Amino acid sequence: MNESDLVVWTTRLSPALKRYFARRVDVNEVDDLVQEVLVCMHKVKEKNRIEDPERYIFTTARNTLMGYYRRRTARFSKFHDPIDGNIELPDHISPERIAIGKQEYERAISAIQNLPPRARAAFVLHRFEHMTYQQIAKHMGISKESVKELMHRALVHIAERMEAGQ
């Protein structure tokens, strides 16, 4: 395809491209998208690879439209929160926060230590030894359902102790 062929095809197909885009995007975007397609056509023309220019132009138009929607979705998503200058930074670790953290840690350890022996064993194996319920059942010589029940009791006991501040 030579330069004059390109001019003929773009002159002939530009109105059809405008109609194609006008049905799918905001009217202010149409000319930019048509131009994008024609630039693509011009770049490929130089390599003489276009056998069916009309089909190529509308395939390029479809691909250009998909790219437009991808960019638009990424940039203008309704799910994005605007960034303003009032970003709150997390508190620095104050001595008070350190003391509260230590107290919570001690309460958690105390709650675990005060668990019934079998519930404590199942809890420790699962949470600290990273064993599965099946492995714990085999290790303790009980069923997997029994391990589930022991873990449930342990978690309820620990949560109650932590809420009560004991």
C-alpha cells in the first residue's frame, strides 16, 4: 500500500470510524480515537503488511476501543477514593501503647495457660506447631472432630478471658 492508497482509505473510512466510535464513547473522544486508528494504519502501511485495509482498520478500531476502556477504567474508577492532604499517619509507638501491648500479651499467655490440658495441647499444636487438625488427631490419639471441639472450646475460653481483661 502506498501513500495515496492510505489517503484514499482513510478519507473513505474516517466517517465510518467516527460513527463506530460515536456509538460507543463520549463525543469528545471520537476524534482522538479515530486519529489513534489512523496513526496505527500509517505505521503498519510502512511495512506493507496490510492485505485488507478495511478489515484491518475496523480490527484496529476495536482494539483501540478496548484499550480506551481499560485506560478509562483504571484512571476513573468509581471505587477510587480521592487523595487529599489530610492523610492520617499511624500513631507512633508510645510508651503507653507498649505497656498496653505487654498487658494484652500477658493476658493472652495467661488465658492459654489456664486452658484445660487437652484443649491447651490441641491449641498449642495447631497455633504454634502449625499442625493440621488431622495431624493433631493422630498425635493425640483422638478423632478430627474431637480436635475441632477442643479448638472451639480453647478459642471461646481465650476470647472470654481477653474480653474480661483477666
